[in-house]
Amino acid sequence: MKPVEEAIDDLQSRALAYEIIFQSICSELPQLFVDKAIENIELNFKAFESGTHSEAGKAKLEAAKAVASRIVGAKI
């Protein structure tokens, strides 16, 4: 089993890689597709927000929104 630090490092590296991959894909899509994806992302975040009542959960959703905004290049 990996030490905790290595596991955290691995997860952070994977998350960064996924973010870069999705940014690259989004930048190549027609704007219509990106706009529809943004609408869907916003709806999904609203659904998660309505079911999230803890402050920790709300903070994680806000952090996830920031990442999603960076990926699609628009404020979510």
C-alpha cells in the first residue's frame, strides 16, 4: 500500500491531468456545444446544491464550481 502522501500526490496529478484534458477538448468544440454543456453543468450544480446542507459540502461544491469554470472558460 502506498503512503498517504503518495496517494494524495497521485490524485492531485490525476485531477490536474483531467482538467487539462477537458480544457483542451472544450477549446476545440463548436461554441454551441460548449454553451449547451455549460447549461447542463449549471443544472447539475444546482441539483447538487439543493441536496447539500453541510457547510463542508457547500465549500466543496464552490471549489468544484471554480474548477468547472476554469475548464469551460465561463463562470458557472
